[in-house]
Amino acid sequence: MIYEIPRHLGSFQELASLVRVSRRFYDILNPVLYKLDCKTGSPTALFWAAMIGNLRTLELSHAAGANLEQAWTSRRPL
């Protein structure tokens, strides 16, 4: 039932907030959050992690499908 929750949320930010509610939600929904981020075409987590040197976030983003050789293509600044 928990896996159905992301379908009913209005935004990526709402899912990110839900992931922070409890350890259980984090463990279950954090991979879903990274996969949604990768589907955008410009995975923010990947570039944010690269910018600050956060290896764990890079690993999670790559595991979710982010291409580590991808260039930032969004018009929004990071």
C-alpha cells in the first residue's frame, strides 16, 4: 500500500517530504524518489551530489538509473 502513495502526491517535493517522515518511509520510498528524479532527464540529485562531493547520493542516483556522464541540461540553475 505504501508504494501507491507516490501516485497520489502532487509533486516531487511532497514525496521528498514524505520520505523524511520516518525511517520506514525512507527505506521504502527513497529509491522511488531517486527513480522519479532520474526520469526528469536532468536528475537534480546527481548534479547536486557531484557539486558538493556527496558520494553516497551519487551512488543512489546511479543505482536509480542516472547516467554518470550526463550533462546538466535544465535551464534552471542548480
